[in-house]
Amino acid sequence: MELQQMRYVVAVAEAGNFTRAAERCFVVQSALSHQVAALERELGVRLFARTSRRVEITAAGEAFLVSARAALEAAERAGVDAAAAAGLVRGTLRLGIIPTVTAFDVPAVLRRFRSAHPHVAVSLRVDASDALMVAVRAGEADVAVLGLPDEVPPSGVAHRELVRERLVAAVGSGHALAGRSRIDLEALADEQFADFPSGSPGRAQSDRAFAAAGLQRAVAFEAPSSDLLIGLVREGLAVAMLPEPLVTGADSVTALRVTRGPSRVQHLAWSDLNPSPAALAFLDLVDVIPPAGGRRRRGDR
């Protein structure tokens, strides 16, 4: 049994087709099919049920697939660790970020990382903080940037605080409040809001602030994208609570400082069980980057 045969089995299982699997593996179909058939003979089981039109993985194939993926990951990690021991960082950095990162300029940081470690591939995932914490705990992401209410620390992951920041009220330039620079939270309670989906960490920080002040508000629009929220504000359909760097500079939108307004903390999160050399290199890089705004506290927690 060879690692290449395992790669072919994984490719067929993921593509659901021998032709597409061969294209993914940059090999002719006949060679891939021959290797899969040879592995099946060696194992004494059929990994795939196939006709001229259909390919389906068998129960034996499903069982084999789990261990094959683990073996391929272990083989890749062995090469990465050997390279790291010689001072060369290789492998893949799986980075997760929230849509509203302001602690640092993500493209600029990735450019610096690629310049320092040209042999590392980068996979970028944009998602909500709770989903990213699950991904880090499950080993599906190496490092993640989270945004959480200031009294809610990350759970189940190693983490480092990047920056604390107050959210501002974003209003359209034609809004009655647009001429003000600061406003009390109570003055916003009767407005129609656009916010992140209910239950998400991005929404929780504003919900908690209004609840702590004994206020209720109406959220008329929910969206996962800060760009869409700002667009709704620009059209005069709602106001939104967002990090100031995302609002400042937006066309036809004004940022108002909010007394007793919501705040959040951005964290860098990772698994300390067995971080890859690429993950450790990224953590070291971010640790020396000055914050884009707000206040950073150094040190692991």
C-alpha cells in the first residue's frame, strides 16, 4: 500500500468520478484506475462500486477513507516537521477571520507572512466567531481572529487578546442624528437597526449593551456582511452598531460615538495541543504587528 494510492482513493471519493479525480491528481485516468484496482486487490475488498456511468464509495471504502486521510495528514506533517527542524517552514496555514477584522490589515499581514515563509500555502476562511472556535477545536483551522463581547472570553482554545474597541453608531448622511459626534445609547433605542444574525457573537455585543441599559430595540434587517449593513445604513433604511474603522470613510455614512455603547475584544485563537510550524510562525508574526486601532493587551491568557 502506497501513499499515492491513498491520495487517489481520497480524490475519487471527493470527486465522485474517476475522470475528475485523475484531473485533480494530474494523472491519466487509466493510471489512477489501475492503482485503485491494485489497492482493492491487495486489501481484498471493493472500495468503490462502479458502472460505466456511476461511482459510489462502499462501506469498506468509507472505513478506509477515514484512516487514509489521517495517514496522508500524518505524512504531510512529518515532512513539515522535518523541514521545520532544519529551519524551513512548510505546509499550509489555515486561517479563519471574522468579516469585521480591524486589529490588523489582513492582506498586508498575509503579504508579510508569504514574504517570510514562501513555502507555506495559505487557506483563508471568513466566518462567525463561534464557527471559527469550533473549527480551531476540531483541527479544521490553525489560527483564527475572533470578535467577542468584552466579558465573553474564547472557550476551548488558546487565545491572545489583540485589541479592545468601542462600537459606533453608523447613520446615513441624511439622518437627523448625522450632525452629532456623540449620542447616548438611549437616544438610539427607537431607531430601526440593521445587525448581524440573532445569536451570533457579532450581534451579541450590541444586544448585551442595550439589555444592560434596560433598553429594547428593533432589528429590522439581519445580514452576515458588514458591507451590506453599511449599505442599508447608507440608504437610510436603518442604523447599525459597527467598529469605527469600518464606518469611517464609508460614503454617505457618519460614525457617532455612543455613551454606554457596546464594546468588543478581538482575539487571536489557536489550538495549543499540537500547533503546526506554520501556525507558530503566524502567531510570532502577528505578535510584533502594532494594532490598527484601539488598545492591545499583551500576553496569553
